[in-house]
Amino acid sequence: QVQLVESGGGLVQAGGSLRLSCAASGRTSRRYAMGWFRQAPGKVRELVAAINWSGQRLYYPDSVKGRFTISRDNGKNTAYLQMNSLKPEDTAVYYCAAEFTDWRTPTQESEYDYWGQGTQVTVSS
């Protein structure tokens, strides 16, 4: 079992930046990939970034590529999502997720077994 807690959400103006954090606890001795998802009202949850255990295999959809950066500090059991050049359409609840895997970078929601409770990001125009 892994417990995940997100932080860092808030209200920001368009063009601004936010950094989300996801702290993991529990069976963190095992290797796990992490992903950041978001869900806007009335929309399906979508992946915005994923990173494997080593941090060498990253994934971003086109919608955030060049603006969002995922990273992790395994010594702190924490993953980060740096979000720059934010747009109103980035407004959503952001969730981090984890999946036990040695090297893979899961990109499907169904592949992740552990989820945080989410943090709200609101981008005003």
C-alpha cells in the first residue's frame, strides 16, 4: 500500500506558475512510477505527466508539453509537477497516482493502483 498526499494547488492568474507536490508514504521501499492526472468539471480525468522510478522515462501529452515538468526525489518519496504558462483551461482538480513497477512509465489511468485525494488548481483569465 502507498498513501499519497498532494499539495501546492491554488488560484493563479493566466501565465503564472504553480508547483504541485505529492508525498508518498507506506511501502515506499518498492519501486513505483508516478503520474499526475487532472479532472475538470464535466470532463474525464486525463494524464498530464508521468515519470518512472529512475526519472529517466517521462511522458507528457501535447496539451502540456513544454509547459509542465514532472520530477521526483526518491530520497524524499516526493514527486513534483511544475506548471508554467498556465491557462484557464488548466483549471481542474489535480491528482497524483502511483503504480509499483521497476522501469515502466504507465500512461493509462487504469494502470495506477494508488491515488491521492486531489488538489484544486484554478487559473483565472
